[in-house]
Amino acid sequence: MLKDETFAKHAPRIKSISVESDCVILRDNVSGRIIEVAIRGGELACQHCEKGDCIHVGFVLSMPDVYDMLESKGAKRRFL
């Protein structure tokens, strides 16, 4: 991917890999890492950034299929 500058420039930064019962697994193409965003104490938390307000959490919040999981795990209403 890095060899092809056009592809690297326009490739999506973050890609969803899977939605589990209590976390979402992402691939961050910029850092080259697999990222886990989990529900801890009713809050979303990025295990990589150790924050609740990073780009990874924002990406997870933009995924429509995540809302059922969040509600079933008691996520705070500000996410829903």
C-alpha cells in the first residue's frame, strides 16, 4: 500500500474488522495497528489511545450496528 502513493492517500484510515459482544475491533491503516474499542463501565474506551474521545471511538459511534450492543451493555444515553 505504501508503494502506491495514490492508494495510500485515498485508502480509508480506519476499517471495522468485527463487532463483538462487548467491543469493536478496528484496523487503523495509518498506525498499522489493530485497535480494540470496548465498553467499560457504560463508557466506550479505546484500548490503544486509552481515551474515550479519540478518532477510534468516534468511528465506532458512526457505525449503525453498534447501537444495539451499546444499549444491551448499558452504555450511557449520551452515546445513543
